[in-house]
Amino acid sequence: MSAIHPYAATADDYPVPETTPARESIESAILAYMRDTGKPAAAASVTEICRRAFVARSTFYANYRNVDEALETIENRLVRDILDRSASMVDLKAGPESAVVSCANVFALIREREPVFRTLLLDVPDPRFVDKWKKAISHHFWRRLFAPANDEAGAVGISRDADADTDVGQIGDSGDARFARRRRGPATLNRALMLEMIASAVVAAFTFWLAHPDQVEPAEIDGLVARLIVDIDDIW
């Protein structure tokens, strides 16, 4: 892959309008429709959504062009929050702890917005939302594992006092060593495949917890994430 970040994802990539009471009512009505009927949002008419939201059709069209745009706004709000909550993932120098913190933050977000996640992942699975979430995961893992040495956000582990003429800088601890090692040669694995597997596994794990909350304890998640991150980091 190119040294340019192929999975770059920022909040600007997921635009959302300012939250207003009318928009909140419309978006809540869409989620309620999906839960109640088991049908995708695309099956709902604007009239049906307005009836559930107690707003006029003119109010709906003043805010959204169609039902799908409103659904995408719901998706984008979640993805923006996921990107923000999981930002610590890029800190390779912190070792597996940064990944544990990242997952704990996303876990807390899912608890806070559980009805929305439950609707989009279980009640009426939304492939577009899942793809966006997977891209957000790939964004952080790419920066953690493959970011070029001149990428400021990805260059965690390089000493700030490193000689500018060297490729890897000063090695200070095991995190630094892993960071330096993965820049000495080309990747030996298919990066796109690896990131797809990681992202799919993360989404599947959170979906499993939503479906079976009595079978998963937070401590189990922390321990599993820490073990997996050590293995993933050491591959590179």
C-alpha cells in the first residue's frame, strides 16, 4: 500500500447538522420505525416518519432531503463519537494499555447509546454503518501499525531528540523497539486483509456483547484485547 494513509478517517468525513429538537425527533422516529417493524429505514415513507415524530412534512424537508439522509446522519454521529473515543489506539508506545483504554471508551459509548447501536447492529443490521465503523477501526490500527515515520500522529515511540537523518530515531523501550522494527522493511503480510480481519472482529465482538450481555464481562474484554494487541503489535 501507499505510505499515504489509505484508511484516513476524520470527523470531517462524516458531516452532521447541528442537533435540534426537530432533528432529534425525526432521527428517533426512524430508529423506532426500524425497531417496531424490523424493516430498514428505506422502507419508511416521510409521512410515516413525520407521524411518529409529531412534525410536519415541511419540517422534515427543512432538515433532510429524504429518510436515508436522516439515517446517515444517525450513522455519522455515532462514527464521529467512535473516532473520538478510540483515538488512544494510535499510541503504540503505551503498549496494549492504549488499546484497552480505546476499547473501554467505545464500550462506554455503546452503553450510553445502546438503543441506537442495538437497532443498527441487531434489530435491523445497517451494512453502511458497519462499514463506516470498520473504517474508523482501520484508521486507528493503520496509524498504530503502519504509519510512516514522518506522520506526526503515527510517530509514537520515536524520540523527539532523534537525529533527523536516521530512519527510526532513538530506541528507548519495547514500544519504541516495535515501532522502529516495523519501519526497517516492507510489510510481510497483506495489510488490507489484516485490517479487515481486525475491524470485523472488533465489530463482531461488540455485537456479540449486545446480543448476549449476560455472557460477557468487561474484564474479559480488557484481557482479550490486551492479549490480541500484544500479538498484533509483535507481528510488525
